[in-house]
Amino acid sequence: MLREFKEFVLKGNLLELAVAFVLGLAFAGVVTAFISGIVLPLIAAIVGQPSFDALQFTVGDGVIS
């Protein structure tokens, strides 16, 4: 009986994990599309720089690009 319960619990957790993974991927796609399609062009219009490829920040000795 304990073995059957363990199998039941593991199957349920695996299914929930798979659903959460798929939802996470879908949410990441929506967020990426929103940022690249709306937020970045809006910032580019305000700042006047159409491309952020040449944008760099220096923090201490490191460069963030």
C-alpha cells in the first residue's frame, strides 16, 4: 500500500511539474515579445537611440553591454 501511494504521489508531482514548465515557457515568450515589441521601442523613441546594440555600462572594472 505504501509503494502504491508513493507511485501515485510521484506521478502527480511529475505532471504538475510538466504543466508548470510549459506555462513558464509560454509566459517567458509573452514577456519577451512584450519587452522587444513595446517597451524597447518606446524607450528608443524617448531616448532617441533606435538600437541598443552599442549601449554599454561600466561598473567598476566590468563592462555590461
